[in-house]
Amino acid sequence: MIAETGLIALLIAAALALLQAFLGFGALRPGGEPLLRAVRPVAIVQAAMTVTAFAMLLLVFARTDLSVKLVAEDSATTLPLLYRITGAWGNHEGSMLMWITILALSGAAVAIFERRLPERTLAATIGAQGLIALGFFAFLLFSSNPFERLATPPAEGAGFNPLLQDPGLAFHPPTLYVGYVGLSVAFSFAVGALLTRDVGPAFARAMRPWVLGAWIFLTLGITAGSYWAYYELGWGGWWFWDPTENASLMPWLAATALLHSVSVLATRDGLRAWTIMLAVVAFSMSMVGTFLVRSGILTSVHAFALDPRRGAFILILLALYIGGALALFGARIATVAEGNRFDPISREGALVANNLLLSAILGVVLIGTLYPLLTQAMGTQISVGPPYFNAAAGPIALILVAIMAAGPMMRWRRDRLVDVGRRVAIPAAIVVVALVVVLVALPGLRILPLLGLVLAAGTAAASVAPLWKRNLRRTPLFTWGMVVAHLGVAVSLAGMASESAFSQETLVAARPGDTVRVGPYAVHLAAVDPVAGPNYTAVRATLVATRGQGAPIVLHPEQRTFDNPPQQTAESAIATRLDGQLYTVVGEPVPGGRWQLRLWWKPFVTLIWAGGTLIALGGALSLLGRALPRRRARPVREGYAR
Amino acid sequence: MTLRTIRILLWLPLIAFLLILAAVASGLIKPHSTNVPSQMIGQPLPPFDLASGRGDAIRVRAAGFADGKPHLLNFFASWCVPCVGEAPQLLAIKQAGIAIEGIAVRDRPADLAEFLTRNGDPYDRIGLDDTSGVQMALGSSGVPETFVVDGHGIIRAQHIGAIGPQDVADMLAAVRSAQ
């Protein structure tokens, strides 16, 4: 009955999504005002139905109801409870249901909380949200029904991908999806505004918190995903330019650009068309990403199923939604009144440069990701890897960071180059000093890591510059947000440059009793023992790492063997210190009683994710600052209250 | 810019998107193949010079292929299970009078000797490719894989995966046409 309840809830939600689209767009017609009031409740009930369906899916997974096909194929009774539940979205159908649940919740959130948007634009926005949901409900019901029953349930499920059996699965996909799908709100706002031709500062101020919210989650999701891949895959890398990673990076790049252009629109009423375009592009990238991953058209660790029929279905949805929005853009945007103009040397100018560079990186990543498909269409098979992405995106990213550092020091509307020069003098001096220090102390460094380190130092200084000579208690929270986020970029950049420049790797076949050196550590292989987990067996190495006279660190990397489904995974063991991480993996046994040991010393690698977290924290401060503007504006009366 | 050009520019995003869509759709319609053909077909063999896998002094050199008669160049390894299945077909091809050069990928002479004793030895020479460098240079993505090299040292054809009993006739034809 649980599965059937879920299916029925899904059907009702789909019907409500249709109604929602009908009411939302219908409200735009002359005499459609009565429909305005009905749109909000429909969106809320639609979300409630979708959440019900998702809850039913969690329930059948938690109870391992093997008569449900999805459970039988992707779970097993022997799994620990955590993975029985998170396994609900560790497969194609479940993950699509989570996607659409977040879509419905986003629509409901707009219906409940959005008060600033003009009523007609809001109705069109909610209508667009319903229309998007309708397509994906159809996709779920016609080609990926998660509640399908089996006539004869098996005695045991087929098990769950061991790589996904990690607490990271509880956190990473939901966070990423909130970011990914949260961008649908910006998309629907853009469609709504194009329909009502109401694009201006008020619209931008209404849209900004939604973009910020999605962007914060996207940032967190990517950061968490990067760390998860880093420790779970056991390859010691933190970014692989895997199609799915790119699929999350592309919306992030577009959303970052959007975040900044929407600020220009909100404060200076400039960049109207550009902001609308970015709002369409950001969620389009989310949908393209969903398509790339879900169709299995590009093979990847994230592709659960290779199914061209599903691919064709999503492709048609993409053509309708993205094509429709872009066509609406082409037809309508010329009739939107032009916004304010500004000087190239100004805060707006820097933001436009930042936008163009972000878009350039987005283009580089998009072309690299689709390259295998594009060349295949022309008859050859070529794919591009990290060398392309690093070489093409790296330099643009460095220029982008430099402009990001200078931008906040420029005035709105018009500035003088001389004045800007004076303000960036200190960070520029820091860059020069850092360059000299790095060149002298670390000769032979490759060019990209070198520039990365030097720029990170300058950017860190420049990012806190807006706080210079300000009363810190009266500085608005959103200014703090910007400072913290930009500082996060500098921190993350320093981590990336340090990891790529100074990582040391050792691969040896060691006997118990051997000692291996990596970086500043001497790693002693004390023992290799068999251990048993809840649903796997493993060999576990005991490593004792010492550094100079310091206390020894004990590490236990494992090589796990799962039998349902049969697969081996390397479970890395990582020791985190202030100045870096010691990363250890134990591999296959080698004849002669030896074991493959792979050891890395990665100086300051944790800065990458610390920076990512700071960026998200900056976003959160900004969001808070915009949500509570009055509290800050009130005069501070010191000395009165005790 | 005139108003007219601006109006046309506004449709550019849609056009770009439709182009991408067309490329992606063609990727969906075409049958999905995981076999990636080498870009080296029609090119001369990249230079290499490998130590013998039999412990003797007979090296395997790229230059040695340009001796006027076609060769098969077979990538294999003692640790590769499909290579065991392929062995009888390679022996049959050798008996038909074709020279087969072997390149053992990431292998050891002791393991190789055992593999050859158990499965037969169709190879004129065997080179050791300890780093997969030669395999990469030829655009091969796995073992077993077999290339047809003509008498001028030009790569003529590639067979990805094990040569099954049904493939022997095709391989013989491919070698003969590579004279």
C-alpha cells in the first residue's frame, strides 16, 4: 500500500502542476485577476503531495520492501539503516524523485514567502514553476516510475553500490540538488518578468535572495562533493573534470555571474537583459547537467543507468523549456526598457568583466564536457581531459580572481583610474612581494600554481580592504558577506595552488615492518589484518606515521570487499594537520607478503574546502543581511541600556 | 550597433542552444559504442624499442616492422583473462604463416613464461611495455588488442578485444590486404 500511496500522490501532484501552470499563466490574461489568488495554494498543495510521494519512497526503502522493483534492484536487507534510507536517492528513479521534490518545494516556498514581486509577475513565476514540474512529473511517471511493483519479489535485494555506502550520500546529493533545482526559481522569475515586461530594481531585489539561497547550497554541495570524492575514491584528487562535476560547476558559474549582475540591477538598474539571460542560463545548465548525467550519454561514476529512451525524454523537455525561455527572451527582451548606463571604469564595469570571464569559463567547461558528443556527431571519438580544462579555464580563472579582488574597491557608476590605482596599491604590493618571495624561496615552480599562490595572497588582502577604516559593528552584514566570500576564494585558490605545487606521492610495495617516507613523515607499516564490517570484509593496514619528534599518528586504511554486489573499494585513511593532510591508501597484496601502499603528503590541501565553506558562509551572511535590513539601519544608542 | 543587429543578436542564444541540442540528439540516436578506435590507423608506427620478454637479447623495435611483409602486433599480458581465450586463434593465425609480434603490457618475464607454456607461444618476438607507454602511443585502450602493420611499418587496422574464432578469417584477410 505504501508504494501505491506514493504513486497516487505523484499523480495528484502532476495534475496540480498542470493546474498551477494553467492558473499562473491564465492570470496574465485580461480578466484573469481572480485566478491570482488560487495560484499560491495550488503550488503549496502540489508540493505537499510531492513530499508525500518522496516520504513513501523513503519508507519503502527503510523497510526494504523487496516487492518494489527499485528496492529489489538497489538495496538489500543486510545494509545498515543509514544506507537503506540514503539508498532511496542512490539510484536513477529515486534521485529524480528527490530532484522534483525540491522543485516542488521551491515553487511552494515562492508561493509562501515571496511578497515583493508584483502580483502578476508572481503568478506567472509560479505558473512557470508548475510547467517545469509537469514535464519532470511526466518523465518520472512514464519512464522512471520509482514505485513499480514486482510480480514475484526476490528473497534478497541486488545490493547497493559500495562507493555510495558512505555518510556523504546523506548530505551531498540533497545539498547539491537544493542548489541545482533552487535555481529554477530564478528561471521562473525571468520567464515571469519577460511575460509581464516588468524588469527593474524591484524585480532584482525580489529575485536576489532566491538566487543567493540556491547559490549557497550549490557552493556547499560542490565543496562537500569534492571532499567526498577526495576521500572516498582513494585517488587523492579533489577535482576530476568528470562530466557530472562539470554539470554542477556550470550552474554554479552561471549562478555566480547572476548573483553579481542581479546586484547591479538592484542597486544601479543596469544589465537588465543580461541578468534575465543569466537567470535562464543558470537553471538551463542545471537541466543540461541532469540530462548529461541521467541519460548516461557521457559515462561517469554518477551515471546509474544507460538508457537512451530516458535521454530522449529529458532532451525533449530541455528543448521545450530552454528553447522556450530563449525564444521568449529573443521575442520580448527588446521591448523591456533599457536600464542605466555606466562608465567602463566603475564597480559595474568590474562586475561586467567578472560576468564575462565567468561566462567564458562556463563556455570552456561546456565545450569540454560536450566535446565527445560534438566530435562523435562528426564521426570521430575524442574526449578531452584535465589538461584541456586546466589549461583553458585556469588562466581565465586567475584573471577573474584578480578582477574580483579589485572590483569592490571601485566606486559605482564612475571612477578614476588614478584613484583605483591608489586603492589597490597595497594588495598589488603584496602580490609583488609574494612573487619575489616565491621565486626566491621555491624556484622551479610551475606557472599556474605560482600565479595562484601569489594571487591568493594579494586577493586575501584585497578582499578585507572594504572593511578598512570602517566601523566594523556598523558595517552592513551583506558587506561582511562579500568580504568573507571573496576571502574564501583566496583561501581556496591558495589550497588548490599549494596542492598542485607541493603534493608528494609515494607508491611502494611494503612488508609489515617496513618504513616509507613521504613528505615530512616516516610511515611505518605495523600490520595488515583482516576485519569484518556489517556487509563487507576488509584487510586493514595499521600505519604509524611520525614526523620529527612529534607524537605518532595511527592510521587504518582499508581495502574493502563487498559481496552484494561484488566490488572492492579502497577506504582511505587521512590524518589532518594544520599544514596539510597525510593521505594513505592500502591496495592489493603483492607476492612475497607485501602490500601496495599509496601515500600522499598534501600541504594545505584542506584550504580548498575551507575556502569553499567560507564562500558559502559569505553567501549566508549576505542573505541574512538582506533579510534583516532594518535591524542594522536602526541607530545604535550606546551607553543607554545596561 | 543598429537596432536591427541587436534584435538579431538577441536570438543568438537560442540558435547556439539549438545547435548543441542537435549534436546531443545525434549522439543519442547513434548506437553507443565503447570501442574507441585508434587515431593512429594509416600512420606509421610510433618509434619504440622494447627489451625482450623472454630474457634474451632480441629487442622489439618499431623500425623492425618495415621489412616488406605485413605483421600482426598483439598487445597482451599474462594477467589478462581474455588473452587466454584469444591464444588458440593467434596460434591458428601463426600457422597460416603470419608473423605475430607480441607486446606484453605491465608484465614480468617469469609470469610470461608460465603463460606461454600453458597457452602456447605464437609470437616471433615479445617486447616488455612496463609503463604502457607503447600501448598509449598506438592509441590502444586495453588488452588484448591487435594491430595490422603493413610492410612499410604503417598501421593498417585495429582489432579491439580478443580475437574470437569468428574473427580469424577477417584478420587473415586484413593482413593479406596489407601487403
